[in-house]
Amino acid sequence: MKNDLKHLREREGLTQGALADRLGVSRQTVNALETGKYDPALPLAFRIARLFSLPIEAIFTPPDDPLPPASS
């Protein structure tokens, strides 16, 4: 999953450590999120969105893979 977390963090003048403290996670978690090595669980995604006053989909972009067809 792609995200705009690094840009948002830097725009707010936050270090990875400061963002981690505000989210209640480790700095390593913030780094893994920013580099795309880790996708956040839904509660964390909501905390991030709330912190930046944005909807989740403004921060996180799903992969380009199309959704599978719905089964009937």
C-alpha cells in the first residue's frame, strides 16, 4: 500500500520519533510505514488520519490491483 505519511510528517515539522510518540508506536513502525514495508492495522490508520485531520484514503492508496469480482 502506498502512503503519503512522510510528506505529511515533514510538512508538520515532525520527526519520526515525534510522530511515533503521538501515535503510540515505535519510531521503527513509523519508518516501516513510510517505506511501505508495513501496512497499518485499521485502528492505527484511523489514528494517523485523525492526527492529520484527513480521511484515510487521502493518506493511504491501495495497490493498483483491481478488486476480484464479487461472488454471487
